[in-house]
Amino acid sequence: MELEALKEIWRDAGNKTSSQPANAEIIGMLNKSSQSPIAKMKRNVLKETILVIVLLGGIAIYYFIAFKSQFNIIAWFYTGLALFFGLYYYRKWKLLDGMQCVACQVKSNLQRQVQALESYIRFYLLAGTVVVPLIFVFLGLIFYYKFPAGAFYIIFPPIYKSTRAVIGASIIWVISLSLVSLVTFCGNRYFINRLYGRHIRQLKQILDQMEDE
């Protein structure tokens, strides 16, 4: 197996005066054995980038064109989200691309890059969870600012003038956003594990078993 070959090279490297050739050989074989998970993660990044740009960009274009420019602020909001996630995907792509560098040291560089990738994924989980309730709050505020007289009437027609209705609406919004956040977090964690988590664990397992040798 390739892992056994990696261990053999690792052991031989300890008996040599210079470990650079051995390190290059280890990196080469490690990239070969981990090519599938790294390649899959890079493809996932590319797919997510295209999906986010198409969806958020499409929504932004719609609000720029529709409603006689009354909701341009919403268009700019979605444009900002698209740029934010586009920058994140670019940085993650560059990190994954750097993990295939055959001239880098195994322990000092590749392991550090795996740790950096884990940090990126944790940030992605947090950002993906926060952005959904953030959109709801933002759109709610814009709607209330544009139509203050009819905001609660549309949501709660029979009691929109009551103070209790305002309090009740606020409580319902908080509960609803909490539930949305929980569902979003669970969904994001599942899909992130499918797209990246299992591949990262596979890379760490290879590095850990080499380290044990």
C-alpha cells in the first residue's frame, strides 16, 4: 500500500544526512495518495463559488432592475455577500492548491496547511449559519423602513395596532430566527462534513500515521 511505502521513506529519511530528497519523495507520494481528497475539495470549492455567484449575483441584478431602483440597498447587500464569499472561496482554493506543493517540507508546511484549512472550515460553518438570520433581519428592517405603517398589518392583520402585537411579533421573530439558525447550523455542518470534513480527516490520518513512524 502507498501508506506503507510512505512509512518506509520516512524511516529511511532518518538515516540520511540530508532529508530534502526524501522529503520531496514523501511529498510526491503523499500528494499522490491524497490527490483524490484534495482534488475533490478543490472541485467542491469551484462548484460552491459558481453557485454562490450565480444565486447572489442573480438576486442582486434583480433588485437593481426591479422596483424602479427603490431597493438598490438590497442589491448592494447581496453584491457584498457575493464578494465576501467569493474572496473566501479564492483563499481556500489557494490554500488547497498550496497543499500540493512538492517542494515543501512535510511536517512544517503540510500539517500547518491542514490546520489552516480546518480554521477556514470552522469560519465557513459560522458564517454560513449567521448569514441566513442576518438576511432575514436586514430584509425585515428594510421592509419596515419602506412600509412602516403596513409592516405589522401584513404579518398580523387583526392586531397590528396593538402594543402587545408588537411585543408578540418581536418574540415570534426571535424564536423563528433561533429555529432558522439551528436548522441552518445543522444543515451546514452536515454538508460541510460531506464536502470537506471527511477529506480533511483522511489527510490527517495519513500524516498522523507517518508521524507515529
